[in-house]
Amino acid sequence: MSTDGKHRFSKTARPSITLTAGHGIEGDAHHGLFVRHRYLARRNPKAANLRQVHLIPSELLEALKTAGIEVNPGDLGENVATVGLDLERLPFGTRLRLGTSATLELTGLRTPCVLIDRFKAGLKARLLGGSAGPRFKAGVMAIVSQGGAVVPGDKIRAILPPPPHMDLPPL
């Protein structure tokens, strides 16, 4: 679990986070009803905030370490690191139940920006998908549909939307 009240690339590990329905994570720079991403907010400040929570598979962090790129939880700006979920392949609208009460709804793939290469040279190229599978491997974005407290180690359960399933769009 990681948050940051300012718009910085990396986020700080926390012992818990509190999700607020329709807004995101209390105390995080992306908390709000309207878009908080700096570039997107300049273009359309009244756009819905589809990037309230950033989730990333911990397996990606391990794969990057194996490739010689040291990346720790929170370094890529993610709020939640998951285990055992193929996040980027889940369909649009999938709900994730975190712990006992919190629920997220997946809205899209996190698109890696130029700041990723400023953080670690060559990292952006490693987060681009191949010809098969998702376009990006930098985690997913979600909105909070039901709030609640979440702590590291809480179980996460994916609830797929009814078919037909659509791929997550880039955000």
C-alpha cells in the first residue's frame, strides 16, 4: 500500500489505506471526483477521475528485478501491489474486492509515460506489451465503488463483468 499527497513519481509505503467511494484513496494526490492527473487535468479539469487507484502486479516488480532493474513497491507510483492476478488481462469493468468491504472497478491500463525513463533508463520499453496480449504492462487503473480500509495482505477477489468482455483501454 502506497500513497503520496503530492504529485511525485513514486509513492511512500503505508501500513494501511482508506478508500473513499467515488474519490480514491484518502490523502493521495489522485483523490477526487474529477481527474487529478496533471496532464489530463490541464486538458479537461472536469473529466471524471478514472485513475483514482493504480494497481500493479508484484510479479512485474520481480520480473524487472530479474532483468536488472531495481524497482520497489511504490516506486512506479502504484497504490496497491497485487499477487497472483493477471491484472492487465482482466476485462474492463472487473470489480476487485479488497479485504472485507472495499471494492474497485477497473477502468483501464496504466500507460507508461516519459517520467518512467527518467526514473530508470530503458524502463518504458520493458513496460510495452508485445503483439499478443495487453498493450502495456504497467498495471491498471480503477475507481472506488465502495470504500473501506485496506491493509497489506488483505485478500483480493476479482469479479468479472457479464460477457461480452472488453479489453481494458489505455488511460
